[in-house]
Amino acid sequence: ICIETLYPGLSHGENQLRWGFIRKVYGILAAQILLTTVVSAVTVLYAPVNELLRGSPGLLLFL
């Protein structure tokens, strides 16, 4: 079985640890992007929230 390593001289355990870390980081980034998209969509598409933010610039700045 050929196991792909990030760079030569890396043991199998270290390789798995690094790939796990990379997966975790990309998972966190994906969750943040998804949350940002949902919050943005709610503020733009849901009329009561949109009107609240337009009427209160301080709240918009806080968000």
C-alpha cells in the first residue's frame, strides 16, 4: 500500500495527525463561511430584520 505523505521523512502517524489537523481547519472554515452566508441571507431577505438594520445604524455597525 502506497501512503501519500506531505513531505519525505514523515512517519505514518505524523502524516495522519497532520491530515487530521488540515481536515479540522477546513471544517472550521467551511462552518464559518456557511454561518456568514446564512446570517447575510437573513439580513438581506427577511424584511423585518432588514428594516430594523436600516433604521438603526448603530446595530448594523455592531453586527
